[in-house]
Amino acid sequence: MSEYHKIETLYVRDEATFKVNPFQLKNRVYGIIKSWQFTEKIDGTNIRCIWDHVGQKVMFGGKTDRGQIPADLATYLYETVRPERLIEVFPDVDAVIYGEGYGAGIQKGGDLSATKKFITFDVLVDNKWWLAQENVNDVAAKLGLDVVPDFGEMTLEQATEFVKAGFKSKLNGGLAQAEGLVGRTIETLFDKKGSRLIIKLKTKDF
């Protein structure tokens, strides 16, 4: 139940070129939202930190329940995401902290970090409440965790041009090109199918 939902690509992809068509939204509901909140998309592996407040324990998972976590990243998680910190932030409710495991040996993350790290991008409380970005930042700060870099509010058109041109990651002193952006609505919204309105844009897709 705690597996992270799919983040849809903003535009429809051309089956022949595998590039996106910036004139055709994958979901027309996206066009209704005037301004989106964007954070950097990190090239890594999805990690879940699952807090059980009754048992006062934290468990770690990959993208799926079968997902494997590299041993050195698992060590980093056990040393960093501590139950004694979580019980102070979530004393009477369960929570899942979603993030990206990144760094040398994970995807192309060697340019982002020489060692494996965890960076927070979302928090789900009581299996139903997605925290707003400022609250995600607050939780990460209280737990001593990094949070994905913020790129502010933009329209879809502005974000498209920004990602299409390519830009530097805000991690590791800006030495590497960023993979792209993830856009969220300011307040959590869902479409008529119950899917959360959250999108991604990758430079390589243009």
C-alpha cells in the first residue's frame, strides 16, 4: 500500500521518435492549473521510509516490495532515519517518507554525490494525507534529512522551456546536468479517476 504512485510525463510521447509532443498534454486536466510548484527530479532509485508509530519502528523499502536497496545505502538509512527522531515528528500517526537514493553506483548519480545518499521528495501521513511542500521541508529538517531542490512556481509553458533548454542540478555545487523537474499542484488535487495531479519533465524527452 505504501508503494509510490506513478508520476506521469506531462506530454504525450511520439511512438516513433520516443520524444514528447509539447503541444499535446497527456491529461487535459493539467492545462486547467495555472501555476505549478517545481522541484528537481533526481536520477536515482525510489526509497520508502515507513514509520509505524504503534510499534515505534521504521522499515525501509525500494520502489516495490521486491525492490532491493544497496547495502551501503541501507546502512546510511539506518544511521540517518532514526526512530527516536520520527517519534518526535509523528508521535501518534503512521507516515511514509518518500525519497530518492542517489550517488555513485546508482543510475548516473556519481556526478551528484561521491557516496550514496537519501533525499526526501514527498511525505504521506496516515495513508491518506499528502503534505504540502513547505510541510515536507519542515519534516525533512526536523529529521535531519535533505530535501529535493526547489525551483519555485512556474506555468507549464515556462517549465517546458526551462527543461527543454537543459539546466544544472542544484546538488553537488551544480557540477552535473539535472535530469528534469517534477511539478505538483500547490494544494494536492486529483483528477476524476482519483489520480494525483503530479507531473514530470525530462530534458532528454525533447
